[in-house]
Amino acid sequence: MSTLSTFFDPITDGRITAVYVGLVVILMIMLGGTLPSVPYVFSRNALWIIWGLFLLFIIILGIQLQLHRLVLPAMPLMAWLAVYICWGILAAPYPILGSGSRLGYRFLCIIASMAIVTSHPRRLALFANATQWTLLVNLLVTAWLITHPEYQEHPFFLRLNETFSSDRFAGMWGNANEAGLAALFILVLSHWAKRWIAWIGRISGLMIIYLTESRTAFWIAMTLAMLYLLFAFGKRSRYRVVMIAMVLILLGVGYLGSSKNGDFSFIKGNPSLARVFDLSESKTRQRGDASRMDLANQWLPIATKGPWFGYGLFSSEGDESQETKVKRHFPAQGTHNLYLALYIDAGWVGLLLFLFVITRQLFKIRGIPLDPAEHRMMFALCFVMLVFSLANHTMVTDFTGWIGFSLIFLLPMSPALRDSQAA
């Protein structure tokens, strides 16, 4: 009895327990893109074991930390999630209850785990440190795949979400866009990591963005860097001139690189730079693939001619969706835009409620008395998640999206930031 009583006793300080370390390890498996490969290394039952342990750790820590209080700031997000899933299930003309239930269960588990992570500065720091090492491991895997591209066809990597052509590698994520999003997200988290670990993560993250050739991640990172310099040195006129010059140079290089006849020598011989500066996605069209503009033109007529209540959950993933398993003459690829995806799946109800909940939270964050550095990091987090949503439709169906949106609601009012300021 004494063992059980101490195991479930409330934790009033920020000590790190073995259960919390286990929770962070599972989060790193998810965030680092390793989870889809678990069945290959072990067995299919290993996935059930991981999710079972994840839930067990959440329950134990939730009892110790009074989880019902910690998750209160995320109640608007959870309310929207419930409406979105229920509405999407009812609107779907195909059986989707199982997939919708799994989506809700996993998203709620992530929200609960993030409430635990943000319950104390020490727990947040451990989580942030772990994410930086995750970036380093993925950088090493990416470099290894570039050196030995034949291993991209190995079953271990084929079990990942998606395998792109051999000229774009994305570590354990398998998907270059997901790699770019995860790198940006973890770069923001480096603010709460130890300084030397943070710099390991930052260098690794920037290298991953470069090697994966994620156009969206590259320009978001550049925008945030310029905004930081602008706010940091904005009061000094000479730095303003430098910033304006940098912006004009980048815009000029981007235009020259994306023009039809553009053979700008600076980027011509570099595949990574050539792709990120190819704003018109001309190389994508040359390969016969649909650009994001092409996908928007394909999906918008479907959205405008469809029912006001949407087509049903996961419809935005297209006719090749593994969840819907139906053919409705939709594009094979997903919308590549979260806002359009929400409208396709749940109509005006799903989209407008999401925009309302997010806008309300943004105004709420603005009024919270945080340290200026913390406010900048919250702005960066919101910027990454909301802008990347313009180019990715899986933001509410994958781990990085779940963790990012959860932190937008939980982190500003969390004990982790409140206690760090009091200290």
C-alpha cells in the first residue's frame, strides 16, 4: 500500500520521474517519425503496447498533477475537435466511425500529454531538450540516406508515411513536408532547451530544412529570421536599411529563380536552393506532378459545388485516402491546405469554428503578461502552425500538428511559463 500511495501521491515540485521520462520517450518516437516503423522492428502488437503505455503514463501523471486543471486552457480546442469529428462522421456517406474515434483518442492523448509537459519549467525543459536530440538523429539518418540512397527502399523506411523520389530524403519522417514542419516546430522549442543543446538542435533543424528542400519550411524560417532581426534592431536606422536590402535581394533571387527562363547562376547548380526558389513549382510540373496551385484549382470546384455540411471526415485526403477507401472522382492527392481541408470535410461549420477558436486564442495570448522573449516564441509558434497550414492538409491528423496546436492553447497560461517568470 505504501508503494501505491507514493506512486499516486500529488507532485508539488517539478521533479522528473521515470514515468515522465517514459512519456517523453514515446512523444519523441511520435514526433521523430519513428512510430510507423515500430511494427517492422518488433511486431504489430508493439503499436498497441506503445499506445497502452502512453495512456497509462498519462493516467499516472494525470492523477499526480491534477490533470483536469492543467487541460482547462485547451477546452476550446477539445470542444472544436469533438464537433469536427462528430460532424465529419455524420456527414460521411461511408463508414468512418472507427477512424474518427482513433483520431479523437490520439489527439486528446496528445493534448493531455502536453498539459503534463507544460506543468513545470523542468518538465518543459526536458521535453525541449529531447526534441533537439530528435532533430540531430533525423539529420544523421537523412545524411545516411543521401549517402546510401538504395536503403530508401528498405522495408524499414517503406513503413513510413510516404516515400518520395530518391532526390528528396526526410530522415525517419519519410515525408519532406512533415520533416520541414517538425524542424520548424522544434526550432521554436529550442528556446526552452539548454543553450548548448539548443544550438545542436538549431543547426540540425536548419540543415534538415535545407536537405529536405521543403519550400514552405524554408520561407517560413527566413520570414521569422527577418522579423526577429527587424524587431531586435528595428530602432536603429542603419539596421532597417540592411533589413530592407536583404528582403529585396531575397525577393529578386526568388523571382529570377522561379521565372520560366530563369537560369540564375547562384542557384542553378544547387538542387536544394533551386527548388526552394522555384516559387512557381515549375520543376514539379515538369515531372508531371500537380503543384499546390494545381491542387487548389482541382479542389476548389469540389468545395464550392459540394454540400454545405461537407463531404465527411478524411475526404480532403483525396481518392487515395487509406481512411475513406472510396472513389468519388476526387483528386488523388490531398488539398495541401488545412483550411480548405476543413471545409471539404466538415463544411462551413468545421472551418468557421476552427477559425473562431484560433482567433480567440490569439487575442487571448496577446493579453497574457509574458516576458517579451516568451511572447516572441509564442508568436513564432502560432506563425509556424497557421502559415504552414496553408500548404499542408494533415495538420490536425498528425503528431506534429497535434502537439503544435495543443501548445498554442496550453503553453501561454501554463505553470511552466508562470513559474519560470516568478523565479
